[in-house]
Amino acid sequence: MSDPITRLAPSPTGALHLGNARTFLLNHLLARRHGWRMLMRVEDLPGPRIKPHAAADMLEELAWLGLQWEQPVIYQSARRAAYDEALAKLARDGWAYPCTCSRKDVESAALAPHADDAAGAYPGACRGRYADAADARRQSGQDPAWRVRVEDAPVRVNDHVAGTVEFNLARLGGDFVIVRREGLAAYQLAVVVDDEAAGVNRIVRGDDLLDSAARQEHLRRLLGMTDPIEYWHLPLVVGPDGRRLAKRHGDTRLAWFRQHHATRERVLGLLGFWSGLLPRRRPAEMAELADVFDEARLPQTQVVYTRPDHDFLLTGREGN
Ligand code: GLU
Ligand code: ZN
């Protein structure tokens, strides 16, 4: 049996908000309860949404909250060679192929008549079209992205929160991008390669990534990775309108609340209340949350961020 190992994998696309903080806290509490090792991986592959300083700020904020992880921190921006190697294997085995379709090509194919529940799925236009990347460049005059073939068959994900769920990737988006046009690994490939290299076998994250788990299981199978991963996909924190926590719900960044004198104990208390660990909003220490942590009582439904949550952080005024 391999050691149980988990990781925090923040994307430095902005500051940490209360929703991410809750997911990371629960990952920490699960790891602490079960004695898992905890790694830190910063998902900083360059992209328009990556912000300078965000990575350092997020690490500082997570440490302020009382989360702990092993050194060294892993940065995806330094792992390019490993992603290239995985792509080379998938291409060699005939699973990955260059794709020069524009976003528009993919969308207009999806609008074609008789598109059924596979609507929006990549139609596979470049499957078998090019011999290799050089051929794609020659024929199309542009740098190709790389996609991986998926099958018209269910991929199963066993999740500790959602139960056993099956996804048919052919209907759910179709062959997906694993390397972007600029030559950078896409999220799905990078996660699989990094988790395997670090021995990660426990993944805790938001349930917006549940279908990604199916894509990742597909890639893991193609790459010959056999150590099973246990998943916990947690329901997200949403605003009163039912949409995932974001700017439209006001400033929910941890940094903003800290600037406005919210204490760590209040933040932990609110996150604990949101996680079914405390019966009402009140300040709490990490040690207390760890004591009362009960995996069986994790909320199975979304948490709604409301005005009393905001007021509690700023004033310490308690409420149900
Ligand atoms: N970096 C991703 C995020 O912040 C999480 C990726 C993962 O846990 O697989 O949403
Ligand atoms: Zn294509």
C-alpha cells in the first residue's frame, strides 16, 4: 500500500475567496483526521487569468488560516518536461492528435442539425487528419493544439461525497484538449501527470470538477497509471442567487475581510459552520474544528453565502 498523500492545488488567478478557503480547510481536516501527507501545488501555467503575486498571496493566506503542507511547493510552470513526455506517449500510442480547429469551427459543428445530447461536443474533425505536429503546421499554417480521443462508453468515478457517478466523455465535450496551441499543457493533463509524479492518491476539491475527474481517469488509464485515487468532490459555496461565489456577490476575498479586521477565529468559525461542524456562527480555533470534524456530516448540498455571514466576519455578531 502506498502512503496516503493529498495536495492543495490553488490556481493563482485571483485572491483566495471564502469558497476556496472552505474547500482547502476541509482538505486539511480530512488529511489531519486520516493522517495523510499534504503537498502544495501551485497551478501557475501561464494564461490570461494568472495574476502576478497571487500565488505568494494565496500561500500566505492559507498559512494565516492555519493550514500546513510539506516543502518544497510544486510549481506547474517548472514541470513542462514531464507534460511533454506524457504527450509524446499519448501521441505514440495513437491517443493524442494535433487539432487546428478554431473555437468557431467547433461551435458551428455543434450547431449542425440533428446534434442530439452530444451537442457542443468536439466533432472529432482532426482525428486522423495530420501525421504529426509538423504536418499540421504545414497544412494549416498554424500551431496545433493536441486533443486526446475519448470513447463512447461510461467512465466511472467513485466519489466519497457524490457516490458512484458515470460520465460518457464522447457526449460530454468529446475529445478534449490536453496541450494548448502555445505548447502548454492544459489543466487535465497537468493535473494527472503531477498527481502521479507526487504519489497523490487522495483528491479533495470543488464539485465543479467532478466531470474533470472522469477525464482525468481516462488519461490515467491511457498513461498506464494504476494506483487508484480516492475522490471527495465537495459542493461549492454559492451566492444567494445560487451561482458560485464570485465578484458579483461583493468582495468575498479573505484578504478583504482581513483588511477589515476579521480575525482568523471568525473566519474558521464561519467555514466550520458552513461545513456542518458548528451549530451556529461563532469564532473557533483550528484545534476545535479538528476535534469535532466529522466526515459523515459534510454538507451534501451547496452552501449559501448570506448577509449574516458577511456581518459575522466583520463584527463578530453571532447568528443562526
Ligand atoms: N487548480 C484547481 C482550482 O483551483 C484545482 C485543481 C484540482 O484540484 O485538480 O480549481
Ligand atoms: Zn480539430
